[in-house]
Amino acid sequence: MESMLNKLKSTVTKVTADVTSAVMGNPVTREFDVGRHIASGGNGLAWKIFNGTKKSTKQEVAVFVFDKKLIDKYQKFEKDQIIDSLKRGVQQLTRLRHPRLLTVQHPLEESRDCLAFCTEPVFASLANILGNWENLPSPVSPDIKDYKLYDVETKYGLLQVSEGLSFLHSSVKMVHGNVTPENIILNKSGAWKIMGFDFCVSSTNPSEQEPKFPCKEWDPNLPSLCLPNPEYLAPEYILSVSCETASDMYSLGTVMYAVFNKGKPIFEVNKQDIYKSFSRQLDQLSRLGSSSLTNIPEEVREHVKLLLNVTPTVRPDADQMTKIPFFDDVGAVTLQYFDTLFQRDNLQKSQFFKGLPKVLPKLPKRVIVQRILPCLTSEFVNPDMVPFVLPNVLLIAEECTKEEYVKLILPELGPVFKQQEPIQASNMILLIFLQKMDLLLTKTPPDEIKNSVLPMVYRALEAPSIQIQELCLNIIPTFANLIDYPSMKNALIPRIKNACLQTSSLAVRVNSLVCLGKILEYLDKWFVLDDILPFLQQIPSKEPAVLMGILGIYKCTFTHKKLGITKEQLAGKVLPHLIPLSIENNLNLNQFNSFISVIKEMLNRLESEHKTKLEQLHIMQEQQKSLDIGNQMNASEETKVTNVGSQIDKVFNSIGTDLLTGGESENKEDGLQNKHKRASLTLEEKQKLAKEQEQAQKLKSQQPLKPQVHTPIAPVKQTKDLTDTLMDNMSSLTNLSVSTPKISSSSTFTSVPSTGLGMMFSTPIDNTKRNLTNGLNANMGFQTSGFNMPVNTNQNFFSGPSTPGVTKMTLGGTPSTLPNFNAVSVPPAGAKQTQQRPTDMSALNNLFGPQKPKVSMNQLSQQKPNQWLNQFVPPQGSPGMGSSVMGTPMNTIGQSAFGMQANPFFNPQNFAQPPTTMTNSSSASNDLKDLFG
């Protein structure tokens, strides 16, 4: 990258240095800005050609510069000869004015370092194009290096040179004397122009006599720039020291040969021994055959052979050469006509422009853009010719790239877009633009479309000519996708609607509806529903074509995937409009069937959509009703469960209090016992009692358990609600006295009365009251921890004659069927322990459920501990003491409910047969520790 930048920098620096050194101080620079070195031309390609612009008008020019450094090697008199020869040529060219001669726009100016003059814009010399790049900047521009001449360019170029020579020979009575590729210049438009009049010879005879041209003898001692190019010079110049107009025609023949042979001349001349070379050349010319001219087109080969004839009188003159069939090519004739266009009247021009579209496809693009397009756009200043010129310009625009169109064509079309006078020409211009609207919208930048193209379309819609309105309405759908949406919505659609409503032409109204129907797909759904469909009801006429156009718009909107019509619109506006239209008397049977078909489709969709909506609403209402009923049932269940739970909490609180206080309200004997016990308790036992009292206080301060709603279970048979009975029995249970043995006066220790509470309860479950929740399962066993008393339950909670779903409840102290763990007394040393008979609680068992079979002490002692425990723990998975409530084991629920430690009752080791006597107080204390954990 750096090397490329350095190379570019050096090139720019070199060019700048060349321009500065060559032109600095020349008077030409006062009026012209000199630009880039682009080509070389003139005798020996001694003139450098630069781009330039005139400072005052910014007009583009070509600046020819001869740097005097090129002749530093010559002596002073030779330098003067060269400068004089160059000056003579430029001065002669400046005096001559003809379309085939290079036009001089500023005369020759001389400075100390250079000669300079300005001409029309130039592309290159013919020698540069044919491969002679002498005195060109390095590297050679690709524009010149890759330039290839088309056949039409070659033909018309040679024709132009022939016409130039004809002008010199016939009108000026002058022989050019040096017709070579170096002296043929291609201007910016591709036209071939003659320059290099350094060696021209004018006739010495008066104009009415035969012209006579003096000729100078060849002087090999002169500098090469003071002599014509001998390779293109006629033999008579050297051999007979004579010249005439035929000598230029010989030079034209050699130029034609070089053009068709890539710049190679027909003969190479040894400038050191020129006489010998020309003598040999003369012999070759006399024997010249068609084999030497194989590269020359056959239709002009014989004419070239005539031009190269040794005898000057045999050679065709310039006027004859312009009329040979080789130059009758359509492209060459077309280009020739454009060059003479300024001489034609409007009728001739109009006829020519009408036939031009047939010729343009046959011409190369470069020729069209460089030669034809400028001539066409120059005619836009003539309003009467615009309708004839515009189709050709738009035809050329189709072949141009977008960049070429924006640069070369669009600036010229700006005034034409706005042209409104004369009216007839303006209408024709609108028609032409509408037919090429897709081209304009494709290649024109968006800003120009908005500012120039669309206003012209709007003007066409509002034009008084029905033909223009119809054409505009027919063409709009073809380029609707290229129009931006805001312009279509806010400007185009309103004008189409106005054209439909205000016109008196049925064709315009129908075409307006058809146009709207075709551009619906480019519109927004809600714009169609809110703007287009209401507009249809405003159309006053009821002709069948109009009605079918209205039906078509409705159908397109109804069936289009992006658009569609809502059922509210169908029911409220569309169908009430369509149904009356369907029975218009002007409609035939097919048209009526079309109306009915669309109406049925709309009704079917209306029915299906609304039915679907109502079904969905019905389902939602049913679901809402079921949810409301469920909420009401849950609320009633929660209320009942909360009431029951609070009652149970009160019962448990009272039971816990009574159990902890040991039944102080039972009788006076118990009070005396408690006093005696308090007097005889040890420190450890007092600490134990204090802990139990603290636990009782915690129990009182504990928040009641909140009920939880569980998943409903299958409904069961209605059973009697025993809740009230349960509550009464439990209340009476709290007042029940648990009998304790009387101890002797010598007793020093009395155990705290232990009361065992074992119960199973459940509430009947029906459809309205599914769960009894106090944080417990419906079938659940409770045990108070901290009171060493076995729980009396049935082995199977669901056995017995009771109805399924109703759980038995057993309350009581130590039944007769179990060993007695109620009272443990510690007698004094040497005294026998007295065992008292427990209170009979069989009445309560009979009240709440069937009695268990009685088990004797011997049977009980023979059972294994686990086997004995299984009598109290229900099978795994059954709802009872061993099951869990909400995933929580039963013994854990007992702890959380009463705030106590886990009951050692569930430890199988505690179910071994207890001893009947205690030998001392120490062993009793150990047993108490085991019992209380």
C-alpha cells in the first residue's frame, strides 16, 4: 500500500512539475486553468495535450503545450526554424474554421519556456489510439491504452477526414502536406479533426484558374520537426519535387492502411537515404496487389489501392471519396446527419428523429453516448422538438448505467419534466414519460423522484385529456411498487379517488377502480378499511362496469392474505352495501352470480368467526362458574375446619394444663399428696419439674395451627358426625381423676402422676366437608410426649363393624389389658413397694368403639418387643399413627404440636416387661430418666 501511495505521489509530482515548468509564465494561464496531461499530437507528437477549463465560464478546453526543452539539443537557428514551423501551423489552423478542422478557442501564446494554445476538448490523437504513445505521461492512461475503434467510428472518422480534405482542396485551395495519424485529433465526442498545418501549401493562382501549388525540395539536413513525416508522404514530393491535392489523397490512403493495420504504415522509410527508399517504394507501389491489403475491408480495398497509385491523376479526389459506398453505412450516415443537424428545419428534424429509434440499437453504446446523446439533448431548447427527441433520449437511458443516467441524462430532463407549454407538446411529453415511468423510477434518485417525477404523474391525473388520464391509470399499477408509501397514501390515492368521482367519463371511472384494485396489495390494511372501502359507497354511478369494479375491490380486500375485512366491517358496512347493489337491474346473470358468490363467502366467514367467538365465550363462562363454585366450597370448608381446629386446640390446651398440674382440682387427698411430694422431691426432680412447667408455658403461648386444605378424596358414605360427641367426651376427660396409690407415711418419693392419652379421631367426609385440618391428617393418632403411658389403640384402625371412613377413638388411662405403668413409688429402704390397682376405664372404651380382646400379662411378656409394638403401630401406608401428615412422621407431629421431645414410647426397648418393684430411690430415678428421655 505504501509503495502504491509513493508511486501515485511521484506521478502527481511529476505531472505537476511538467505543467508548472511548461506553462508557468505563459499568457494562456491567465485565462485558463491547466489540468492533467492526457495525450500528445501534432508533427512528431511534439505537442503535449492537457485538460483545462476557462476561468470565467468554466468551459472545458484542451491546452496544447510545446515545451522548448525538447529542442535544447539543436542549434539556435535550428530552434528558430522549429519554432517558426510550429507557429505557422497553429496560426494557419486558427484562421481556418470548419467542422472537420480542430477548433481553436484561444490563439497561440509564447513564453520563454513554451508555446501554448487552447482548442475544443480533446480525447487523444489517432496516433495515440493506434499505439504510438510518445510524449505521453507514464503510465499510459487505460482510457487510451484500452481504446478500440468500432467499425462505425472508423468509417465515419475516415469520412470526416475526407470531408476536411475536400474543404481544403475545393474551398481553401490548399494542400495540407502532412496528413498523418499524428495530425488527426479525436475530440471529446469522438469526431476526427485535422490539425498540423505546418507544411500546408496554398495555391499561387487566382481562384478562377487551375490551382498551382509550389513545393520545396526535401532537405535532409533540417531537423525532423521541420520536415513532414516521409512514411505518409506521396512519392512525387521526393522524386519530382511537386505536390498537388492528389498528394494529400495518397497520404489519406496510407492513413487508411495504418488504421486497418494497427498503426503500421504501408512502407518504412530510411530517412538517411530517402531517395533510394522512395525509389524502391515506387516499384512496390506499381506492383501493389490485393494480397498486401488483406486487412483492409473488401468494400474499400480497391479505393485504397487507387489512393496509393503512383500516378496522381488516377487517385480519387476528396469529394469522390466521400461518396464511395463504404461510407454509406447506416451508422456513418446517421452520425453525418447529426453533424449537419443545425442546418435542418423542424420538419426535417422531426422526420429524422422519428426514424432514429430503429438505428440506435445498431450503434455502439460509446458512439451513442459520445456523439448522439449531446446532439439530442441540445434540441430540448426547442419545445416543438421535445416530443420527437424525448423517446430517443429515454431509449438511450435504458442502455446507460445508473451513474451515466444521473450524470449525462437526468440533468437535461429536469426542464422537460416541468414543461407545460405548448399544451399539445406538454400532453405528448406526459404520455411519453408515463410509458417509460418504470425506467424513470428505477434509475432516478429518490429525491428527484419526489421532486420531479411524481409531480408529473399527479399532473397527468389532473390533466383535462381523458386519454392521458386513462393511460396514467393503466400505467400506475406497473410501477406502484417503486413509489414510496407516504407519497402513495397522501398524494397518489387521493388524486385517483378525485379522478373517479369527478370525471364524466365512464372509462376513467372504471380505470380508477381497476387501478385501486391492482395497488391494494401495496397499501396498509387499516388504510384500506378506513379510506378505500368507505370511498366505494360514494361512487354515484350504477353502470355494470362500475359495479363490477366495486365488487372487485371488495373481493380483493376480502381474500387478500395481508388485508382482509373484519367481521364488524362485513356486518356493518360491506354487506349492507353489496346486497342492494347485487339486485341492480343493469346486472346480467353472470354479474349477479359474481355478486352472490362473494356475498355468500362473506356470510360464511362471518358465521364461522362469530360462532367460534361465541363458543369460546361460552367455554370461558362455564369455566368461570365452576371456579366460583369451587371457591365457595373451599371457603365454607375452611370456615368449618377453622372452627373445629380452634375447639380441638382449646381441648388440648386444657388437657395439657390438667396433666401438667396433676389434677389439683380432684380432691383434697391429692393436694396432700402433692404437698408431701413437693416436700420430698430431690434437686434433680425439681429441675425436671421446672423444665416441664416451662414446656407447659410454651404450649400455652404457642400460636394455633392453621388449617390446610388438602386434595379432595373420593366421596364416601354419609356417616354421623361425632365431632360434638368427641368434644364433650374430651372435655369430661379433662375432669376425670386418675387414681394414684396411697403411700405410707414413711414414703419419701412419689412419682408425678402420669396419664396416658391415646386417641384416634376423624370427622366424616362428605361432598361439602372433605378435610378436617389442624395441620394433621384426617386419620391420625396423637400422643403426648413426656408422659410415660402406653397408648391404647386397635391394631387395625379400619377394622370392626364401623362404617369405612370413620376412625375409632379411644381415650383412657391404663386399660386392664396392658401392664400398669401409671404410678411408680419409691419406698424407703427395707420397705415393700405397694402396687395399687388402676382405674377401670372400660366404659370409655365401650363408648367410643369396640373393645380389644384382653391380653394377659403372661401373653404380653412372651411377645417380642417389636411384635408388641406392632399392636399399637398400624401397618405401613395406612392412615394412622405410623403414617405421615403432609410428609411428616407422626412422632414428629407430636413434637411440633406440643413443643416436646420425641416420645420414648416409640422406642421398642421401652416395651420390655417392666419390673414390679424398685429396691431403692436411685434405681427409680434411673427409670424415670429412661421414661422421660
